[in-house]
Amino acid sequence: MAVVYPPINLPGPMSATTPERLEVVDALRGAALFGVLYSNMLWFAGLGNALNAAQAQDFTSGLASQASEYFLDMFVSGKAIGIFTFLFGFGFWMQAEALQRRGRLDAGAIRWRRMAALFVLGLVHWVVWSGEILHVYAVAGVLLMFAVNWRTRTLLIVGIGLAVLSRPLLTRILPLLTGSVYAADALGDDALALRTDIFLHGGFLDLVRIQLVQDVWPQILSGFWLAGVGHALGRFMVGAVIAKGKYLQSVERYRRPMLAIVLTCFPLGWFAQRDWLLKDWLRTSGWSVSEYFTNEWAQVWNSVGVTAMTAAYICSFVLIWQIDPLRRIQRLLVPAGRMALTNYLLQTPINLLLFCQFGLGLMGKVRMAACLLITTAVFATQVLFSRFWLSRMAMGPMEWIWRWWTYGTRPPFRLAPAERRQN
């Protein structure tokens, strides 16, 4: 018998007013978790973290790894976390509407407590892993509070602008002012070898210290962190617009526009991410004033591609959801999506155990294709674990803590016996 999960009106990343919408959104969030895990696992494996140029080339050598690299660059990197971020903004608006319908006079305080809890969780996580995103979401969520009364068109235009331009502009403007460059891009082979040695042989405090010095602080000075806030805020705004318009609740009315987005944005996204073509054209056409100018425009064009591909993914997933046989497959992702906060935070200790001194120490010893296989195995385990957990518990453990902190009252943790029998 299929497991039936009782609808929960979570104050976390996804709030819902109907079980059907909750399912499609949570399934999409679960799918995004897979891409987030794969992208983050590559960092723990050493790519962009501790491998020098020669080691990185070996990491992606071989037909299988080259195919995995292409799959990552074109279809995962930036898109998975983009969907995750978009859905956070969607859930933010759904929660705001739910609080308004209930006439909660403390709605503002609830939103502030929610963001404060997320910020604290994120800071703790940031100490352990410099690539964490929750504290960025918390800051962007606070900024979104000041835009809730904006007109829909303004919210959409500003949101798309921030989503496309924040990273390519801020990560280049601030380094000119501060002289700081983010992390591994500025490290020589000796420094990278030291990072590898610490990740494989150092203690936990050594791992924390080197990330604070070489990652976290440069992230702030170089504009990488600020760009992340702007990028997240932009996608939050777009998610809020979609929630406000109730487009996902009435897919049958918007099938044609969604299909048009898919047919337009997939080829646009694929083409725009081949930003080296724009670089070559600018250089050969005489439009290139300087190499800085060329790289800047290429980054903007690539960002357009990532944003377009993200929109195409979301619309494709929602359209496929309308097909009953395929929906049954997508529903397998619902439990993982409903426990997204718990699963996201669990991915860090899992990666530490796989790649660092605390466990198998696989950093630098496996290639990209192997990481994709490991990602698939880990994510499948998380899906099964989430399914088992939610058949007995009302929500994930971190979702439970977040809800308790947000509302100030302890929610039920275990399912009632009658609810468990239904499962």
C-alpha cells in the first residue's frame, strides 16, 4: 500500500494550502536536493576547493567523467540551487498569505523569528562548511519583508534583474575596490596542497580554521557573499510572484505559457551557457574593449542561461506532474522534499565522512563520474529515510525545531496512532 502523508502546514521553506500543491512543490524541492547534493559533493571531493589544475584535469578525465562534467555544467550547476531558492520565496509568500487569512496579529514577529532561527542555523553550519547557504537565505528573507507590498510587476522585474546580474556584477566590482579574490581561485599549488592535507589529515578545528581564513573572510571581502544575497533575493521575489499569482495551483489555465517557457528557455539556456562563444565573438568582432569587459559580458550571458534553464526546469516538472503515470514517479521525491532542511543539513556530515579525515578520506581519490554514482546512492538513501521517518513522525527533526522556534509553541512530533495506521 502506498504511503499517504498527512498534509502539514509547515512554516519552513514550503507552506501549503492544499495537499496537491504541497505534493508538487515538495516533489520539485526533492528533485532540487539531488542537484544540490551533487554540486556540493564535488567541492568536498576537492574540485574548486583543494585540487590544483593538474589534479582537477585528472578528476574530470575519462569519457564517463567528461559526460558527468557536461551534465553538471549544463543541467545542474546553478540550476538546482536556483530551484531551491525560488521555492523558498514561493513558500515565504504562501506563509504570509496563510498568516493573513488567520488574522494573526503577530505575523510580522513570526516572520522575524523564522528568519532569525534560519540565520542562527546557517551561521553554525557556515562554521563547519564555507559553502552553506541558509544564512544567506535568512538575510535575503529579511530584505524580502520590505518588498512584500510592491506591485507584482515591480517585484518580477527587480527579481529577474537581481537573479541575473547580482553574481556577475558584484563579484567583479568589489574585488576591484578591496583587492580580494574568493578562495581557491587565488591560491597557488602549495596552498591547495596544504588544504588537501588538512582535509585529509588535520583535526576538525584545523578544517574550520582554514575555511574561515581562506573561504569565509574572502567571500565577504570579494563580494561573493553579497552577490549571493542579491541572487537569492531576486529568486525569492520571482518565487513570491508565482505564489501571489497562484500559477502552480491552476496549472491547467497556464499550460500554454508554461510550455512556451520550456520551448524557449531550454534552448536559450543551453546556448547562453556556452559563454565562450560570446567571448570569441567579442574578441574577433572588435567590440572587446578589454579582457575585463569581455569576461564581464560573458558572465552576464552565462547568468541569463542559468536563469532561463532554471525556469524551464520548473515549468517542465510542473507540466510532467499533470501526467498520471509520471506523477507517480515524481511523488517518490515528496518525502525528501518535505524534509528538505533536515536532508540539506545532513548532506554536510555525510560528505565529511565520505571525503575527509573523519571517514573514508576519498578527497582526490575518486573522479567526477564516481561522485555522481555516490550522489545517487546517498540521495536514494535520503529518500528512503525520509519516507520511513514521515510514516511515523509529523515532520523532519530540523523542521520541527524551526517550527517550534518560529511560533513559540512546541508542535506535535510523533504521528498519532490513527495517523500511523493510515500510513
